[in-house]
Amino acid sequence: MTAAISAKVLERFPAGSPRGSWPAEEYAARRRAQGEPATVVMDLESDAFLVVVPADDEG
């Protein structure tokens, strides 16, 4: 099953980070502190964590 998500990717982080390291979550937390609704999702095809925000439907 594939779900279509309308989101803008802010940053990509490889899934193989050292144990105890959460760079995608830390980056998303910094963006949320700045008022952006950043979220972390897993891209299974590229084996990476993506930090995303909702896409602007305007434009």
C-alpha cells in the first residue's frame, strides 16, 4: 500500500547513524522551536529519515 503525502523535504539523514544518535529528530526539534511544524518520516526506498513540513498548496 502506498500513501500520497503532500510535504516539503527540508533535510535527509541516513538511517545508519551511530547508536544513541538521532540527528533527524534533533533537526526537527530545532525547526519546531522556530515555529515550523517539522516531522520526521522514514523513506524505506532510500533507507533515510526525512524531515518534512506540510507542502504549501498555494502556488
